[in-house]
Amino acid sequence: FFSPLARKASGRCSCVESGEASVVSTMAESAENYQVAQALVAQLQGMKEEGNQIAMKISELDQERHEHSLVIATLQKLDSDRKCYRMIGGVLTERTTGEVLPAVKENMQKLEGVCNDLYARLQSKEKEMQEFQSKHNIRLARPGQPQQKAEPAAAGAAEYSV
């Protein structure tokens, strides 16, 4: 549940003004603030989803890299002229360990490079999310913790809890 906290709008306060116009105006501003809050939270959720996708891809590639290291360790123990089989694009090919080992090492180096690039992207995305949260005064509510209502940091600023 997303709830925008109080926002002072251009010096008006419905408790000071009287009449229906001020109540309707305050309600419209409140609805607009709620829509803005929902849009900001949706944008933050999108950033989180991107970060999760990057993390899942890193995990997949890490597993592949681990498998490559096991294959390399096994092939290094064998004679270079020994027959071995390698799956390339769904096709099983017959080679020697001397031919396969350099290719597997090269693939592992490429996997490491891709993992490092993805890790850098993940760190960048996390930093971007933190900056977005601080810029828009968004605090994440942890499950089981009550939401704390605080005064907005600056005049005209809104604070949102997620």
C-alpha cells in the first residue's frame, strides 16, 4: 500500500480557509499528490525489477563459469591427444582435449568479462535507485515495521513510503 504524506501546497491550508472551493481544491491536490506518489513508486519498482533481472543473469553466468572451471580442471589432468566430446550448439562433436581446452578457457574468460560488466551495471543501478529515493524522499517500509510519518524535508517537498 502506497501512501503519500502531508504536503503543503502553495501556502494554502484547508483548515484556515472556509467554503467548498477550498475543500475541493485540497482534495484535488491530494489526489494529484497521490498519483504523483504512485508514479514515483512505480518508477522505483521498475528500477528494482531491472536490478533483479541483472542479478539473476549474473547468477546464471556465475553457474556457467563454475561449470567451465570444473571442465578445465578435469581436462588439464588428461593427455592432450586424448579423445573428448564437446557440445556445440546442440551438436556433439569429437575432438581432442588439446583442441577443446583452449576453447573452454577462452569461453570462461568471456564469461568472466560479461559477469564483471553486469556486476558494474548492477552497482550502477543500485546507486541510481538510492539517488532516486533520496531525491524524491522515498523510504522503504520493512515488513513488520510501522510506517513513520515525518515532516517533509523542505517546503513544498513530499515524502512517500513504500
